[in-house]
Amino acid sequence: DRIVRIELGLTARMGRLKTDDLAGHVDLARWCRANGRNAEALTLLTRAVALPGCDLPTRGLYAQLVDELDGPEKALPLY
């Protein structure tokens, strides 16, 4: 009765994520980014940009993470 909500960690969240769930990938990537897990966010966004319907802000975040983690040479074509 006293439990208000259950907060899942990254492993549990990734386990619930379906491969074709664009919104789920983006939401989890943003959660990873907010929690200092940029490598995991990049992995999720790499999957997200390959899915149909990926929007421009998501592609921009993907390019930004590639720039930060892999360098501007790899990110330039993405911008």
C-alpha cells in the first residue's frame, strides 16, 4: 500500500524495450543522457535512427553524441 512507484534501472529498462519501439528507444536514450550514461544513449540512438519515422531532433541528439564520443570527423556527415 505504501509503494508509490517502482524505479527501474538501465538493465531492466533495456529488457522491456522492443526492437521496433522508436519512442521507447528515444526516451531511454534521453534517460541515459540525463544520468551520465552517454555510451548507452549512443547505442540506443544508433538503433533509433535506423527505425522508420525518426525525427530531426532525435537525429540531432544522435549527431551530438557521436561528436562528443567519437569526434567531429564522424559526426560531420550526420549534421
